[in-house]
Amino acid sequence: MFFDYLKNLDTHIAFLQKRIKDKHTIFLVWWCVRDPLLWLDKNPTDIDFTMAGDPKTLDKQIDKTWMSYFMTEKFWTMTLIKKLKSGKIENSNVVETKYELTPLRTESDYTDSRHPDVINRSNDILLDSHRRDFTINCMYYTNLPYKSEYTALIDKKNIQTYTDDETFLKRLDDHGYLYINNQNLLIIQDHTTVEKLFADGKIQIDHLKTILTSAVVFTIGKKTETGKLLRIVIDPHKWIHDTIHKKLKAVGDPDHRFTEDALRIIRAIRFVNVLNEKLRNGWNEITTKRLNGKNKDKVTLFDFEKATWNSVKKNHALVRNVAKERIKEEIMKSFTVGNPFGFVSLLDEAQLLQHLFPALYATKNIEQPIRYHPFDVYVHTLLCLYELQKINKDPMVRLAMLYHDVGKVDQFGAYAEWLTKEEIRGILAGPLNHRRSSPEYVKIDFKSLWFSSKEITDIARYVAHHHTPEEMIFAKEENVEKKVRTFFSDAGYERAMNVLDIAMADRLGQYNPLQNSSDLSDVDKLKTILKKLQKEEGQFTMKELVINGWDIIKQFKLTAWPDIWILLKKTLARVLIDIKKRNTRKEIFGFLGIQMKYIKK
């Protein structure tokens, strides 16, 4: 727990205090408090905060000068985004920062498993905390000017040095609050203490003095905070405990939390997934910079508190009530900055896979020829995803890997005993070939998840081409570069590279003891050729041809004709074989003259 990074939030509180003409205490909440404590984001710029007060009154009291501002009346959420002032940033410490105020409130039941039926205003921070989803999102941070008299109140004889987590937590449990003297930080978990300290949403200074007089005092680390602020963390549901023990835990009864808003079921999995990925990626930075490389232990990752995980599995069917666009957001976060392999695996364990990715779910227990794949289609797919995410971070590519073989359910289902080679060829040449059917499942399943037409097209295109590298590999040696150039022309450099990454992961995902599936030299060769073409030629497309459709019409004295496009495609395919020699008007018109005779016949 990196408590010292809470000071990075003080600038935001100061800014908001100047902007809001109200005397209620401002509390920063949610991930902007959580992430600095976990070293995930030391300087967050997406700031959620809350405070007591009537929303309509607060709306009038906010100074909106040089701010973009809007309010959602249904949920009383006010959003402020800084704007430029005379071409300059008004305050360099809050550049490009978004502030979102949701005043303290309580909520009634969620009869639709999506939205609260009634929202009521409240000045009670504890009542506000009970409506939140998980303890990791239920911590409130504020500050106030530090007075010299506070130092005199602290019992210096009772100062303890932080030696281990369990002693720290026991003292916190025994007293309900404690003070970290060298960081001017007061941590409060006891509900009665919170109620008295923040009566009516404002800090009661007299009670603050009483707390400081009786608080257990700790010293953490060697640094001493000499600032002018007293920092206060309100932790009513013991998030500090859950964080030290690395547990994701629902606030209160998990069944009630998930029944209120079924999206929380998927968010629970996404939180664990993304938090762990960030912790894993950031641990090297911590050990090299913060700990001078001395601590080489692996970071402990988050797991689910048992009751919360059991409730996730128990209530999985409730996700049917969730708007698909909200589910898509959770998927994209996990596939962009999380661990897609872990996310999908947990979806499967929680019986959510069939609700989100039905075509993938159907691949379970679909056996494949052992000479290629020692696992069923589903296991092979997850192994491919595991390998792909090591080398490619594009979420569209990762999602394509998830669906690259879903069509095998139909393809293998069409196989019967004693099929002749001709019958097998007939299946492979038809719509049941998984190279053709898998993209169709992409269109169905991802449309239901509210992916955009462009996103679906991108995913389906990757799926359709996942065997294209194999076709190039098995071409004659003299034709390999020509085929790579043709694919480069059609897909572009980035997409072509992504397809080659998919091919690598598909190979590695075989884990086949009967073949050397780890030998990627042939795919590496294609990448080398592609890089060479990108450097020496660039992408050659139809617009780089020395002629266009109008040139063909004039040359052959044609009227507008739908076959012009066909002629241009044939021309491009021929020119790509030898661009320098064949991209001339003489060569092209000579070729088209023959094609015209063929078409007329």
C-alpha cells in the first residue's frame, strides 16, 4: 500500500475547493484513490468525487468558467472537463483532467437488475458507501489544513514502526482507526467514528482532535511528510484488509449486489483480470525503482473472496438482463489492458461463456485430428489466445483469435465415417469450411454484443485470413514473395503483420508432441519479406496503377460498364507479380486487350 502517493491527489481537491462554493467536505472516490495506493496510476486524471448537498444547489454553486460541463438529471452526476484559456492551460497540474461529481446518495431496489428504482439525496457517507459494488471501489479520501496543535495531540510514546501487515491490520481492527505520523495520514474504518467526524457531510474539528488524541500511531517508511495538509482516508468496508490479502469482495451481501446490477458479475471478473495484469506489469518498475531491485519476489495477485465468487457463479443467468453495449465495454477493457486468456477462462468457470460468446462455447468437446491438435477446439483456441496476447496487444486481433476456429463445429459435424476424399473435398470447398463459416459466426455474435460494423468487419477479416500465411508458406519458392506482395496490397502492412501474428499463435497453440509446432521459422520468413517490401516498395494498391477505369473506357471505346472493376482487379493481380516491368500502359493495355476478347466471347 503506497500511502505516500495520496499526496498526488491533493492538487485536485484544492482545484475543486476553488471551483465549488460550498462548505461540505469534498471526497475523492473510486479508482482515483485506489490506483495510487496500488502503484497502478500515480497521477490519475479521471477524478470521481462526492460530497453532501442538494444536487440542484451544487449545480448552481459550481464555477464553470473555462470548463466543459454537463449534468445527468436522472442520476445527478455532474461532469467537468478543463478547457484551454487564451491558448494556455489554466493549471498545469490538472491538464486534460475530467472531474465527475455524484453527490452522496442512497438507492432503492433494482427491479430490472440494471438501474435503481429510486435515488435519494443523503448527507451520510456511510449510507452512500453501502450502495457501492466492491470494497476496492469504496474508499473516500479528503484533506484539510494541518495545524501545529494536531502534533501536540498525538501520543508520541505510543508510536509503532510498521513491521508487518498483520500487526498493522490488528491494530486497525482493535481501534477502528489509526494515524500514520510521518505522512500526516488518518485512516478510519469504525462506522461510529465516521458518523461523528463527518456529521452532516462536514468535518467536525472538535471530534477530529479527540480521534488524534486516542489514535494508535504508526511510522511507515523513512520519508517524513512536512506538508501543510492532514490527509484522511475513510475505509468503511475494510478495503485495506482486502487489498493486503488481495481479495475482491462485494460490499455487503454479494447476492444482493449482483441482483441490483447484473453487470457487476462481469465487472467482478474484469476488475480481477485488469488489476492483476497491471500489478504484474508494474512489479518490475516497483522492484527496480522503488525497492532498488532488492525485492525479487513475485507480486501477489488478486483472487475472489469465496462468498463473492460463489455468488458470481450462482447468479450468472442475470447477465441476460444487462444491456449488451455495457457488456462490450467490459470485454474491450479486458482484451485491451487485461489478460484475455484469464478473462475468458473465468467466464467459462462462472458459466458466463455461453451468454457472451456462444459460438466459442459450442467448440467445447469438439475433437480434432490428433495429428494436428491433441486438444479439442475450445482448449486449442484458449492456448492460441494465450500465445497471441504475448505478441499482439490489438483487441480486434485478440478477439479474432478467439473466433478463428468456431466454424469447425459445423465442419467436423458434417464429417461421417468412411467419407471418400471427394466427399471431404466437397465439404472443404463449401460453406461448412471453417475458414468461411467462422467469419459468419463473428458477424452474429459480435453484432449481438453491439460491436460496430467496422469492428465486426475487422475481426471477421482476420478470421477469414488466418490460414492465408499457410497458403503462402506452401507456395513454390519463387512465388512466395509475389504472394506476400499480393496480400500486402490487399491488407496493408499492419493488418498483414497481425495475420502473421495470428498464424504464429495458431501454430504455438497446437502444443503438439507429434509435430514441431514451436518452429516458426517459416512464418518469420514471411515477416522478413513483408518488412522488406514495406521498406523498399510500400503498399501497392489499385490507385498506384498507371491507368484507371476511365483510361480503360477510352482505350477500348466503352460505355460505363460493370466489368471495369473486374478488369482493374485482374490488372492489379498481374502487375503485383512484377511491378517494375508490368506497371506500364503498354503492358497493361496489351494484357487487357486479351481479357476483352475473352470477356466478349
